[in-house]
Amino acid sequence: MPQEDDNGQPEAPASLLAFFGSRVLKLRNELGWPQQELAKKAHTTGAMISYVENAKRVPSPDLARDLDIALGVDFFAEFHPLVVKYAYPSWFLPFIELERVATRHRVFESQIIPGLLQAEDYARAMLTAVRPDNVDDLVAARMTRQSVFEREVPPHMWFIVDEQVLRRRIGGPDVMRTQLEHLLTAGKHPRTVIQVVPEEVAAHPGLAGPFTLLSFDQGENSQKHDCKPPHDVLYVDGFSEGRMALGTAEVSGASRAYDLLTSYALSPEASAERISEHLKGLKR
């Protein structure tokens, strides 16, 4: 529900995402609809309506359009680009579009849990340390990215992390405990592989920094997307912003580095055991 100030007056929404959600809530209440009713009319779920109203997820363009139709207004589709622009850095948007349609993700991280595997409290603690202004929207955006796991046919996901990632107790022991439990659960999905490069491996091909490789199914039966490139795409993180690379030589080099990383890393089963060992160290 909207918050009130000390004088009992509604407070202004904290962000564009919060304003979007408050507008959905206001119109839904005026119509006397429960969340499930709006969800049915907007072709979504009650949980998603709750997320949007509470600024916990960034709505998709399709949902914004369907909300306009369901609520009989001409607002959400037009306002949506501003919400997205505020929630995601402009340089990151092209990658987000590709991430949504990739059929194979290969991710290496050396400092933090990969974004697609972050639990909400972990993401909040990490983002607060990096960029405290707009943290609510950044957390919502990060959680929204994880909807790739909910696709009708989820992508094949391969994550490799350096063991020091498991030692860095971002958010404190309680937050890290939940995060490691989340990792163990995620690793049980048949399309998700999680490997750990153990600390006893002093040097490996990932020392240059984190990177992601996205692959795309170009078969005749694959879903068509205008943004889908014909070849693999490399994304490399940076201090102020990341960058994408399409050049064959750089992408091939990254692909070879990833293949080598899989050989330096523990097996998925041994990796789960190593994660469990760190989890045991966090038990009360």
C-alpha cells in the first residue's frame, strides 16, 4: 500500500518503477478488482501483479501493454520506456535484450555470485555497497533478469565461480547462508551447471576478470527475435560499465578460456560439496 508522510498525506513514489506500480494499484482498487482478477485480464499471474505494484519487478513491454488494455487506460505502454531506462543503465540494455533470448549462457565470476544466481538480500547488500542511490530499482531489475529461468524452455546455464566468491560474506553470515542455499538449489536444475574453481588452483584463464558468453539457437524451429545475432556474443564487465563484443577472434578466445576453466574447476558434484562446506561454516 502507498506510504504516508507525518501529516497523513500520500508520499511521492521513490522512483519511476514505484510510480508505475502505485498507478497499477490505484486503478485496480478503483475498479474493485483483486490482484488475481487483474492478472487474468492482463494475461499474467497474481504474483507478478503483486511484484509490479510493490516495485519488486520491472514490467515487460507486453505486460505494460496488457495493463493498458485491462485497465482501460493509455499510460503504461507509453511510460514503460522511462521505467526501463531508470532501472537499467543505458549501456546495459542491449545485453539485457540478448540475455532474454539466449539459449545458452556461459558465465564466469571471480568476485561475486553471478547476477542471475543472486538471492534478493545478497543482491541488495552488494548493490548498496556499489550504488546506494536507486538501490530498490536496481534490485528489482536484477530479480527481473532471473525470469529467464521461467521461460517455457529455459536456456542451458553454465556458471563457473572462483572459490573466493564463496568466502566473501556479502551482507553478513545470514545473507550469505541464504545465498549459498540458493546456489545449491539452482544447481539441481537439469539445465543449470554450477562449478567452483577451488582456491588451490593458483592461476587459471579467468584471472583477467568476469565474462559472459551468450549463444543463440538459429534453427528453423527456434523462436524469432529481431535482436538475435547470428553468432555468440561476449560480455565483459568493467569498473564503470561493461561492453559487448561480437568480433570472431575475441569471442573465440573467450570461448576457449571458458572451456579451459571447466577443466580447472571442480565437477558439478564436487562443486556442490564445496559450496556445502562453506555453508556449514556459516551455520549458527
